[in-house]
Amino acid sequence: MLKAAIIMGSDSDLPIVQKCADTLDKFGVPYEMHVMSAHRTPQLAAEFSSKARENGFGVIIAAAGKAAHLGGVLAAYTTLPVIGIPIKASELDGLDALLATVQMPSGVPVATVAINGAANAAILAVQMLSLSEPTLAAKLEEEKIKMREQVIEKDRKIAKGIEQ
């Protein structure tokens, strides 16, 4: 199975990014987690990204706050899909990171989830990897069924409470 790369711009992003790792664990997706900076270690980020495919990765998840150029730097050096997680790390409540992550030039896309949306980034990565991994596709389907059943059960409880 191809691996996911989780790259964060700072170790201060770990409390948010841990939700991504936990979700990948839940689906049994192997991953590596690293700290790389678009501004302080751009050569390291470029080297990692340019060799990611040959090193067994199928998707890169980039978490960064403030200027949030990490996803774009990684995307510039690979043909793998890159998913950006804008991190709420400034007085602008993550809007700066969201805009920096989502406003990519033509030809260098970064799929972007919600501010601090680490779990959804992992699910999107699993969906991408599931295109060539039928076992992941089956696990995703099971998860959708569980979510649907949970909502139906909550509705049943609410409806029952109102009827009483």
C-alpha cells in the first residue's frame, strides 16, 4: 500500500495534525510525519516532495499556518496529490492560512480542507489512495454506513423524546 506523508510547518501544529494521523491509523494507512518549513527549509521540502513518489508515497498532506506556503512548495515539486490543512495560528484565526493554501496558480493545485480540518484531510487522502486499494474503498464504505446509522439513531432518539 502506498504511504501518506504528513508534513507540518511547525511542531506547534502537532495537536491539530494528530487528528490526521489518528484517522489514517483508523483506516490502516501507513504514513510518515515530518516538520518542514516552506521558508526555513525550502530545499528540504523540495527534495522530500520531488522524491516522494519513488519513496512509496501516494499523497502528501501539508499543514501550515500564517503564510501557509508549505502545500504550494510541496506541490511545485511533485505530481502526487497534495492536500492542505490551513492551521489557525495567528490573529487572523486561520483565514490567512486558508487563503494562502487555496489560492494556488494554475497547474499547481493544492486540495484544501477547512481550517484545522485534519481529520477530513486524512479521509480525503484515504479516498485518493482507495482508487488503487479496494480494501480502503471497502473501509470507507463501512465508515459511511456507520455515520448514516449514527444519524438515524440520533434522529430516532430525538423523535422519541418529542413524542413523550
